[in-house]
Amino acid sequence: MTRKESSFEENLNRLEKIVEDLEKGNTKLDQSLQLFEEGMQLVRVCQKKLETVERKVEIILNNEEGTVELEDFEE
């Protein structure tokens, strides 16, 4: 069974929860490290998604005729 990919918003919400939990300081060292690692993975996933969206917007804005036209690009 394949796990559904989380949306940007779901990943961002999870990242916010991780930061909140770490800031409280109520977690043990091992759990804090685990949360930190998960948070860093989420940061990378969110950053990649934002970069992809930014490239798509640039393609739309750079269309010479002013019409909306998406082009394929390498991710």
C-alpha cells in the first residue's frame, strides 16, 4: 500500500507542531533529536515545493504573449 503524499500545508502544520514541542522543552534528548530530524526533513520538502511553485510562476510571468501557458521543466 502506497502512502499518500502530504500536502504543503500538512507538512507546514506538522513542522509548526514540532517547533512548538521543541520550544516547550518537555521532551527527552532522544525524542528532541528525533523531532529535530523530522523537522529538517519537512523543511527540505517544503522548500523544494516552494521552489517548484516559484519556477512555475516564473514560466507563467515570462510568457511573451501574456497568456497563461505552462511549460515542462526539470525538477
